[in-house]
Amino acid sequence: MLTSVRSLLAASLLAGAAFAATPAMAQDEDPFVTVSGNVTAVTDYRFRGVGLSGGDPAVQGGITLSTQPGFYVGVWASSLARGDTSVPLDDGTGDVLDYDVGTFGAIELDFSAGWAGEITPGLGVDVGATYYTYPNAINRNAEIDFVTPSLSGYPIFDGYSAYDTDLIEFYGKVSPSVGPVGLTFGVFYAPKQDSLGGSDNLYLSADASIDIPETPLTLTGHVGYTDGFLTYTADGNAWDYSVGASVTVLGGLSLGVAYVGVEGPDIDGVTDDTVVGTLSFSF
């Protein structure tokens, strides 16, 4: 992440089976708790447009336990950049610092909890929080070095060699649907915390998906806006976007491709525009 974080498993993933808290005579009813998940391979891990795997492929996956009332808990993970991935980064003063996305370690591990459901037919709501953690980050739980914020209000940093990497973010989403078109509008807010240099971060997003009738093809589009710490721009504001398509091959197996871009200096494998391929299995 650092980017929106959010970089993120090594090769295998937990799997579970749904179970029902209902009597044997009522097995046709929906189970009280269900388990769902996915395993994914991507050619490049992009979080809100920013590359967290250094332009290399990544293995990702997650599992979620959902209840009939709508409450859920989940965990998601991804492999990150490996080795020396230092890139030049303008700190907002004209100086160029050496920033290494590899300091987040080999794995991102995210824990989420919230509530999701329909408030009216065709209008879904999802509210909750995600805790982003990097278990083997090089500078885990260290303090960031920064000086007085600039006149623009954006912090000017002395260096990125030491900082706390973990952070918590709260979110709310609404998802209206009209026929084959699905829309999701999201607000994500990370309050002031050490991993954000003592500042906060706001992210707004809009996503659309269109199922092409009588085909396994789905078209997708995304646009997002970051205001805060999690960008590669000097003023802390950045747009990101993607357009793509996916096709269901068999059962829960799907293939996808997307063109991804983000505002910022053209850093190879981090903020350059790229095409991302995806192979995913959902259960």
C-alpha cells in the first residue's frame, strides 16, 4: 500500500465448508454461517493503481465467514515486492529520496469485519473496517521521520528508512444495480496514525460492472481519488483508474485482464500504467 498501500501469500490458502445451525428437518433453509473464498494469481499487484509487487507476479487469496444477519469477518493476503525495489521519490521539496517498497516484507495480511446486506431491493450496503498488516516488514513499528508540514499542509519527510507499516481503515459502500449493470460507490477513511506520518487518508471510489447477456463475459471499470498520505504525488492528491474484462471459464474459475493507471511520477513497476492479467478461482 503506500498504496491505498497496499501491497499483499505464499502459495496456499485456507479452505472451509459452509455449515448450518439448523435442525436436520430444515436442511433446505439457508445456513446461519457460510464460508466463501478465492485464490488468485496476478501478473502485478496494484493497490489503488500503485504497484506493491515491484512489477512482479503475486499470489493472493482470502476467506470470509458470513452470517445470516449480515455480519462477516474475513482475512486476505498477498505476496509483495521481493528483494531490492528502491525507487526515487520526490518528497515535495524538490529533493529525491530513496524509497523501497520492499521494506513492507514478503506478505501483506489484511483482516476485515463488518456488515453487508440489502436495505431495499436492488440496493446493497457494506460497512466495516480493515486492518492492514505486514508481519515481516523490515521497519515494523518504527517511527517515521518527518519535519514540519509544508505550506500546502502535506508533510515534508526527512527520510523513509523507518516507519510503522500497519494501519486501520474504515469503509462504507453502497451498491445499486440496474439490470445487468452493477455499481459500487465507496468511501474509505484511515484516521491519523503513525503509519501515515501522523496524518490521515481519504479514498473515494466508483466501480461498475456489466454482464454481457448470454455470454460469460463481464466488463468492468473503476475510478478512485486519494486525498492524504497514500500517494506518490507531492500534494497528496491522486486519481487512479482501470478498465477491464473477465470471463468465467468453468465453475468458479475466471480469467481477467485490466489496464491500470495512477497519477504520479512514472516509476517502473510502481506508478507506471500497466496491463494486469488475473487467474482466479472462487468458492
